[in-house]
Amino acid sequence: MRERVRFERGLGATLAGAIPRDRLRLAYAAVFAAALLLRLVAIGDKPMHHDESIHAWFTWQLVTGEGYEYDPVYHGPLQFYLYTLSSLVFGVGDTAMRAVPTLLGAAMTLLPWFLRHQLGQVAALSAAVLLAFSPSFLYFSRFAREDAIVVSMTLGLIVLTFRFLEKPRRWQPAAIFGLLAASFATKESTYITAFVAGTFFAVAVPVQAATARRRGRPVSSAPVVEAILAPGRDAWIWALTSFALVFTLLFSSFLLNPQGLRDGLYDSWSYWLLQHPVNRGDQPWFYYLAALPAYELPVVVLAVVGIVASFRRPTLLRLFLVWDAALSLAAYSWAGERMPWLVLHPLLPLVLLAGLGVSTIWPGRRRVARRLVLAAAPLAALVLVQGAASLVYRHPADPAELLVFTQTSVDVPPVRDRIVELYQTAKAAGGGPPRIAVDAWGGTGWPWAWYLRDLPVAYIDMSGPVSPDDWDVILVAEPNAARVGPLLRDFSGERFRLREWWVVDWGAAEPTSVWRWFRQRDAWSPKGTMDEYLYVRAGLSGAAEAVAGTR
């Protein structure tokens, strides 16, 4: 094993060159600072996505003492505990919700430091830079979903596992298994992560064992087997204990909901297995093959170079990353639910391989090759920056972006502000608070349950009977507006977009239209919306304006 470790370290040094330790630390600090800044700028500007608002609402219930019980529909419990902690520290709001993936997304850029001996210094640092500026990682690190959280744990598991295989320590198995349990308690996609890693080692161990026997050595001298045996039996007992303890505490809501443990053991996988044939999102099998080069073209190109380098000079980590990239891409393409945020899972090993690709190209001895690399680097950086600027800052709520899925419209926050103002001014006028009703048909109660959490609101399925005399402010989904609207004679109404989406017609994607999309983000097929109507009782609107005018 020591021979293998020396080989890997020597290989990393050969490919990457030696960077002074102080300069390397400074470089990682700069990358982390840039990643954090990019993730924090205008973090609260984008309207809360449907899923974000649901996560925020469950967090609000925890903050207000109403408790929490695990439901696989909304993924694991750990994210809600982290959101709650963030809300207690930063105050309840959109920014506090997004602070969790933001901080973990920025912290991810520090983790390649711990792989610098096995990947090489330049490869690890390049991977950190790509994690910081990747449009996909940047966008979903500003998104209150669990994907950025669980992918940061996946990278942590890779670091812990291969540091353990490099130099086993007694505490590492417990840390690995504890983090694995936390990952299961964050998102059920961890089953895919465990499958990918498990199948790799199921192949690697017999191959290493056969090699050892062929050389006349015992099976116990195989590198992975040697590492497993090194810390002793007690270390693995503590590892299993760590997994059981973390899993039990998180899924049972710290023993307050024992049923949650059973649900975590069974429902966490059975529910999502039943969802496989549903094909939620209605994306084609090649969705990730289109989305990855659309936003991460430099990463994909460099990853191909890294894959070639991995086969030419293989190490266990390199082969694992190739296996991880290929099998993750296949698994997520096969799975029935193909959503934009899931692109992070196959992208992670590609980023690490892309870092290896950089270190492979950079020390080329040929002057022409070096000049080509230097010429291509600004272009690659421009592609990443342009993609990130468009997706994250210019069009974060525009479904013409392939990674924006059924997004809450920019029309919604102003409507929320008007409802809140109507409530506050009417209440200040002394006539009592207005009665507010929101149409809950077809899930249109979101994101209103979050946005109007401080107001007394009734959520009614308005596809049924509605009495206009009972309400002063009414939000009606468009499918019900044709029936409800004529009943509201004493109300003034305005139409707005609740959600927007783009169902991509891949068959209509011609070279010219795709190029236009790259340049201007012009959707080449029609976009759709779910519209709503805001109805306000005429007297209430006038009273509110009068009160506002006296201020």
C-alpha cells in the first residue's frame, strides 16, 4: 500500500509540479472567497421557487415550534434542521433559507485541498476553481433545495474515503459512516451514490486480490483490503454505531418521532422507486447529455482529457472518478425523474476529472501546445462566466434557461408586497384586518403559504363553490377565474403570471436556433405560464390608498 501511495504522490507531483504550501493555501483562500461572494451577491432577488417555498414553510413550522415529521416527498430531515439553524442565526426569510446551500457550496471549494497528494496540486486547485465558477454549482448553491447540500457531502465522502485508503486512521471509518448517514438523511439520491461506490469497490477489490495472488502475496496485501484491516475491528464497530446513531437521531426528529425511523428505513426508497415510471419533469433520457455541455462545456472537454489521462496512468482515485462519472450519468439518465438540479451529481466527478485534465495539459513540454492552452484558457473562462452570468444573475427566473424549471414568476413578489400593504394599511385604518383567500387548486397555494406566512390566510380549492362575501382579497388560479371572476362584481382584478416554464421541443432544435439560444437565451419553442388573478374589494383598496396617503 505504501508503494502505491508513493506512486500516486509522485504521479501528482510529476503532472502538476510543486506549488509552495503558503501560496497554495492563499490560492484556496482566494477561491473560497470568490465562491462565497459569487453565491451571496443578490441572493434574495430571485422569487422563491415552488420547491423552495415548501422547504421554507416546513422550516417556518420548526422555527415556530410546530415540529417536523419526515416525509420522503420533500426529501430528508437534515436539510430542515440546517434551514432552521440558519433562520435562527440570520432571521427568517428567503436569504436565510438560501444561506445553507450557499455556505456549503462555497465550502466545497476547500475540499479538493485534501486530495492534492492523489490528484496533484494543480489538478486539485483547478477542480476547486471550477467548483467555484461552474454555472450549475453556482446556481444551485443559491437555491434552497437539498442537492447542493448532499453533493457537498458526496465530495466529503470521496475525500474521507480516499484519505483513509491513503493512510488509514482509527477515526476515519466512523467519520465516513456518520457522513454517509447524514447524506441519507439529506436526500434519497444517496442510494445511487452508495450503489456507484459499492459497485466500484466490488470490482476493484477482487481485481487487487487477484493481482496480489498472482504476485505470490496474500489477499490481505491488496491495497483496499489492507486499508480496511488496518484500523482494527473496534474502528468498524464504532463506524456502524456512528451510522446507526446519526440515522436514528435525524430520521426520528431526535427521538421525538419514532415512526420517522421506520419511514427512513423503508419509505425513503420505496416511495421514489414507485415514482420511477411516473417520469416527473417529462424530460428525455438524454437531458443531462444536453444540459452539461450547454453550461459546462469547458468542464466536459477537460474531463475527457482527464479520463484519457486516467487510463494512461491509472490510480484507484482516478479510476473511481471515471467510474463515478460514467455510472452516475447513466443512472440519472435512466431514473424516471430528470430534473435540472440533479445535474450536480454526475457533474461532480467530471469537475474533478477536469481538474486532472488541466494538470495533464499544463506541463506540456511542447511550446506550441502550451501556447494553444494559453490561448484557449481565456475562451474557456469566458464560456463559464457567460453561462454563469446569464443563468445566475441576468435570467435566474427565466425558463429559457435549461436549468430553470417551472419557476415562480417575477410578477409574484410585487403582488405579495401589495397584499401585505393592503393588510397593514387596512388594519391601521381601524376597520379590522382584511379577509384573504388563496386558491389552492393544483398546488397554486405555493409559494403563497410562505410569502404570506405572517397573515391570516384561508387556502381554498376554488374549483368548488366560493362565496365572494366572505373575502376581501382573493387570489384565483386562471383555470378557476372564468367561473369565480364574474361573481366578484365589487372587486377590482389584475392578471399576473404565477409560474413560467419551457417544455423544450428537442425535435425543433436546429443549429441556428441552438446558436441563438447560446447567444441570447431565445427559447426555440413556446414557453408556458400558469396565470393568476388578484381581486381586491373596491372599498378596501380605496381605504388602503387613503391611509397610505396620510403617511
